[in-house]
Amino acid sequence: MASSTHQTSRGLPWLLSLPALALFLALLAIPLVLTAILSFNAFDGMRGIQQTYGLGNYLEILLDGYYREIFLRTGGMALAVTLICIVLGVPETLILAKMKPVCRGAFFVVILGPLLISVVVRTLGWSVLLGSQGVVNTVLRGLGLVDEPIRLLFSMTGVIIVLTHVFLPFMVIAVWSAMQRLDGQIEHAARSLGAGPFTTFRRIMLPQLMPGILSGSIIVFALAASAYATPAIIGGRRVKVVATTLYDEFFNSLNWPLGAAIAVLLLLANILIIVGCNRLVERRFKQVFA
């Protein structure tokens, strides 16, 4: 009887997880498997998708300099957005931690505001700000900093600015979560022993914030690398990234197998980069992660 009860209690968590697992399989795992299978299909411009399988789509992507450039551009864009979010998000979180609760709540609303607005509406608003006659260029010319409008719309610079604004809240939330586990007395102890503010941050605070920074970086990098609406609206046809190329292959060229292969390679590249950076950071700050 006791053995039977013990086995039932051990199997109960799995039983309770079945609805979530079924939803995961239905909404994520099965579509990914079907996309991977589709990526091996051959495609003919006149007859469409063929029921023959091979590595032709992957070879075309890997051997064509056009697609390599798009993947490198997308990786550079995602890396730039991630680094800027770290540079802005970590100090911003430290400042929030020093604020009074009332002011902190108000600033949190401002920081999380972009997440409450539709991505399309938000991006269209940025397109108005970044245009040649937009607010940004008008202010710069009014201050005498530039003589002619800077091309921010339909450029990679504009895309990075907008993506940073969109994904910065994720970095702040992740770093804030890590900061809640810190012991404030450690910082005071370091300062009392003669360490300056920069040394205290570099030697004491930063290593303990690394789990939050790493979590935020993973989220920001993955979302930036797969972003579609912002590069499509702000970058236009001038800035081609993997997500906009996917759209073109699926809906313009109707070459679904090639589009599926691009999607699979984007997923694999994201996983390899994220896992690799995760291992490096955990090895460098193994005492914190342990």
C-alpha cells in the first residue's frame, strides 16, 4: 500500500503537467517538426513544392553569398541591440534601485510602457520621429548639430534604435530580478573598506548581476534576431534581415521549402550562439552561477 501511494505521488506531477505538455506539442513542437520536414522538399517555380527530398535548400543558403550576408547582418543587428540594452539597462536598473518606492513605480510604468502598445503602432510612431522631417532631425537642425537631415529611416541605425527601445524593458526586468537577491550590506562593506564606486560595481555588483544580465541578453538577442515588424517598417527594402527574407520567400516567391530552411537555420544559429555565450559567461563567473 505504501509503495503504491509513493508511486502515485511521484507520478502526480507528470499527470498535472500533461495539459501543458499537450499544448506545447500542439503549438510549438509539431509546427517546428513540420517546418523542418518542409525544408527538405524540392521546389520548382512552375510546379511548386515537389515530393522529393534533399539538402538543396540548405546548400543554396550556405553557399550563396547573398544569404550569408543577410545572416551576418541579422546577427550584427541583434548583437548591437543586446549590447546597447546592457549598457543602458544595467545603470538604469541601479538608478531604479536607489529611488523611493513612489518614484520607482512611476518610472517602471514609463519603462514598461512600450510593452503595452502594439508593435505595429509603436513602430509607425517611430517612423514619424525618425523621418527626414521628423522630430529627431528637426531638433538636431534646430540645435545646429547637423546641416542636413540624417537618414535614420530606412537604415540599420534606425532599426537598432527602435529595437533597443522595444527590448530594453526585458533587460531591465531581468537585471531587476537578479538585483532583488543581492545583499545590500555587501556593497556598504566594500565601500567601508576603501573601495570606490567603480571598483565596488566592477568587483562586487557586476558579478552578482551576471545571471540577470545573461538572462536579459538571451531574451533580447533572440527577439531581435527574429524581429520582423520593426525591420520591415523602419528598414524597408533597404535593410534585409532574416525575418523579412523569410516573408519574401513564403509570400512573394512562394518558395516555402527555402523559407522553411531559412527559418530552421535561424533557429539553430540562435540556439548555438545563446548556448555558447551562456557557457562562456557561466565559466567566467562560475562562483556566482554555482
